[in-house]
Amino acid sequence: MNRTEALQEMLEMLDRTGGVLTAGEIHPDVPTIHDVGNRDGQRLKSTVPVEHKGFGLFMGMTPNGEKFSFDGGGAMYRSEEPYPEGISFTALRCSFEAAKSMGYNREKARTAIEGLLVGGK
């Protein structure tokens, strides 16, 4: 998939999962997989350390008590363009409510991705 298709898929992920995460920052309002954890200063809060379960699968627990997971590394979706134009992304697999309890702001993420889709920054 190209960058435009990747951004469209990210918007679709927002409609069916807890959220979308990227490998590296594409916009300040779109969290990365590195923003998730239980250490001070992390944007998206887990009540336990995020654990790598193997084959790119990471799992944790949201503040409302729901388990969440996401993919990292080679298990992530990616666009075909090389860095820095390329995007690697994954679904934050949990309910909308659980993602909100972690601090995920769906509206800001959606607005940012839509802006990137039309060529904004």
C-alpha cells in the first residue's frame, strides 16, 4: 500500500478498534507504540508494564481494567515508501472506552490523519 492508502486504512482502524498507533511520529496528535506504558511521562497509560509476548505482539492493562494489545516491528502494517515518507502502523486493540481511559484522544488522532491525507502537516 502507498502512503495515501495507509492513511485511509488508519482512519478505518479508528472506526473499528480502540485507536491507531505508529512506529514513529507522523503527527504530534497520533500516538506511537513508544507512547504506551506504565512509566512516568508516557502519553498512554498501562497499569502494568507493557510486555512483549513474541512475534511482535505487545500486551498491557488499561486503567479501566481491560487488557489491550498492539503489534510492533515486522508485525505492523506499512506503506511502501522508505523513511521518512513511509508509515508503519498498528491497531490499538481494546474498546473505545478502554483507549479513552489510557488517554487516547480519537478526535485529535482523526483530525491529524485527515490533515495528513490532504497533504497537511
